[in-house]
Amino acid sequence: MAWKLFSRKKSVGFKKNLKAARDAGGGETLPVQDTRAAIEELSQVVKNDPEAVEIYLALGNLYRSQGEIERAIQIRNSLIVRPGLDRQFKARALFELGRDFRRGGFLDRAEKAFEDARSFGQDPTAIHHEMARLAAERGAFEKAADSYGQLGLPLPQANSLVRLATDHFNEGRDSQGYRALRHAIRAYPGAIEAWLEQIVHAYQAGSLRKVADILKDALNRVEPGLRFVLLEGLVQAMIKAAREHSEGEIGPWANACSDADVAKTVLPVLETQEPDVLLLYYGAVFLLRVEDVEAAKEWLEKALVMEPGFWLARLELFDLSKENQTMTPFFEEQLAFFMGHARKVRRFYCRRCGLKRDQLFFNCPRCRSWHSIAFRTEFSQ
């Protein structure tokens, strides 16, 4: 009976919205306006033809993509208990129910739903993938890494190994932590999170030579568009160490390298790379941490030559130059206000879905894409 539904006259955009609904099954969040339009369209169709199983499944995916987990679960359950439902549709409904439960944080229920879906003939590879994600969300990172490895997915495998390494480090098992990081890089040489973790630990231990060697290798092996993550992560580590020292505490950053030593170590490494606007910008950031203003200006000016629209480099350069300007108290106050707000602009975004964030991420919190982070060199990004 469902096939008759598609022979009826549809309103403009129906096919587009149906495709969007099906695509939402992977946990991606669609643009709100398009998604709400699709929900309204499909809800009306389902109301007119409650036998349309495909539409029910698509509508449930849309509800999940919008975070309306309870409504998505209700739709799956209404299908699962339907008498005479084809095994194929029941398997899909159970599979999507498992995704709904996982999205809602009900991990035990999600596992049960996936096992039931398997028993009804759902694709075992898809089940295996979801089980790997469940293991990662439960903190069973070694199991998750093994599963991703079996699936031939080296990037999430490496990410799970890095998270496993973090657990080892937190529990004082450093040798196991370093081993997990090496395994992560072997699994995926471009694992930016593994390289960054190594750099931060070398910095924390006060080993400048290791910082330089690891950074040099990492810059040559990760995707060029992600190299800024290494430098941003190191800067954030330096900020944490400085905060600990200023508070007079003796904590995990007690042996960290000094800012001056880091600048002397990192800048020569950056100078060996091909000219890159973000490497130049971060070179200036390291110089500013040791108050070498004139050298920082030179690096920022080079960045602006490469990309004149790089707003943050222009902002920093203006801030360094304003002392040479004559301003009225009113103008200076307004300028400080606007610059303060400009510095709060979120610097990072997801290349796939456009999500903007203040902090680094390796897996987009919204669309779940891997290594999609980018630096907003222009406001329009």
C-alpha cells in the first residue's frame, strides 16, 4: 500500500525533504528550517496513510536529528508492534530504535535493540559499527578500537586509542599510554589528536627536544588544514601551566617548559615549513607570550600579506599598534569594548555542517564528522 503514496501529487520540495529525512539516519543534524519543513510534510503524509512504513521510518529519523528522542522512539515502537510487519522493516525499525536510544544516552537499551535488529536480519556491518560507537560512549575504548579496526575505519580507531591512552595517563600507566598513542599513529598517521597528545606530554615533562621532534614529524604527516590544531593545543597547555604557576600550586604542570623555551623551540620548526597563514599567526602567538612585540608584528604582517581578510591577525596587529595612535578617552573606551567582543568570536567551525565552537574538537558534536574542524580566518566562514 505504501507504493501508492508516491504516485500521489506531492507539494513542492517533498522529494528533497524525504531524502533529507533518510539521510538523517546517520545521526547528522540538518538545517533547522529544512528539517522542520520536512517533519511537517511527512507528518501530513503519515496522517493520510498510516500504512506508509518508509515514511514512518524517515519521520523518526527527522525527530531524532532534532533531539526529539521520545517522539522518535514512539514511532519505532508503533512499527515494531504492528501485526504482520515484514521482517525487513522490523529489523530497520529496531536498528533505528537502537540509534534513538544511543542518542538519548540509554546505552543498555540501545545494545538490546541492536541485538534484536541483528536477529531479524539487519546488516551485520551496520550493527558492528553501532556497537563500536556504543563501546566508545561507554568508555570501553580498547574494545571500540578493536571494533573500528575490524571495520577498516582507521580514523575512529585512532581516536579511541588516544582516549584509551588518556585513561592510562590519568591512572599513572604512562608506558601503556605512550604505547596506545604509537598504535594510534600506526593505525592512522594523520591522527591529529595522537600527535597533539604526544606534544603536550613532552611539554609537560619539560622535554624541549621531544617537543621539537614530535612537532616536526606531526606537521609533515597530518593534513595541512589541520596543522593549526597542534599549535592551538600547545598554546592551551601553556595557558594551563601558567595558571597553575600563578596560583602557586604544585600540580601536573610543575615541570612544564617555560614559555621562552617553547618559543625558541617551536619558531625554528615553523620556519622550516612552507609559508602558511595559520602557522604564521601561531608563530606570532608564541612571540606575544614572551612579549616580543616587534617580532610578533612581523609574523602577523606576513600572515596578512598571504590572506588580507584574516580578521584575527588584523585584530592582533591593530591592538599592538594602537599605543602609537592618539585617541580621545571616549574613542579608546569604545574601541576596547568592540575589541573585547571581537576576541570572543568563536574561532573554529565544522567544514561540513558549519557548527562554530570556542574549543578544539576532533569529532563534530553536531554532525559527527571526523576531523572537519577549521579555523575561521574570515567572518563569513
